[in-house]
Amino acid sequence: NWCCPRGRKVQSSKLGPTPPRLLTEEEFRLQGEVETRKALAELRSSCQSPEFSAWTTVSRIQSPKRFADFVGGASHVTPSEVSAHEQEFGLGRIYIDEELFEDDEDDDEEEE
């Protein structure tokens, strides 16, 4: 008992490592938001550094003004892109998908 604190279970090496805990949908969404914000901040910082070749980058992109706005602190998505994303992946879409799947389940039950 002196090597292991009281109440602590010793895991057998035969069992192998325990599998990682899966994230809930909410945890997954939050982690995605945090990591995206962090990556965008790193990108902004990199683009503002003296070593960054702004002219080379601007010559290759389709919307130089939008890029300059982003580097200056503006959002990386436009309101129309947000709206399109919400229509395709938002709560309204989940409701539509559930309705479609419920109809499929009802059809399957009627066939039996």
C-alpha cells in the first residue's frame, strides 16, 4: 500500500492503454471555434510581420481588399457566407434532416 495512494487503482499492463474520451458535439464545436480563432490570430500576426511578402501574396489572391481587411482585423467570412453556412449546416438544417429521416422511418414501419 505504500507505493500506491489509497483509493487509486492500478491498471494492468495486459489491458493496454485506455481509449481517449470522445468529445460531445458541444465540446467539438467549442474546440473548433477556439482553435479557429487561435489559427486566424496566428495568420494575422504572420501577415503583419516584417518578413511577410505582402506584394507576392496580394498578387496571387482573388480579393486583395478582403485580405487587407482581414489582416487589419476584419472577419474572415462575409455576412452572406455566414448566412449560406447557417442555411446548409445550422439548426434549421438539422430540423429539416430530422424531418426527412422521420419520414423514412415511418415509410419503413408501414412496409413491415
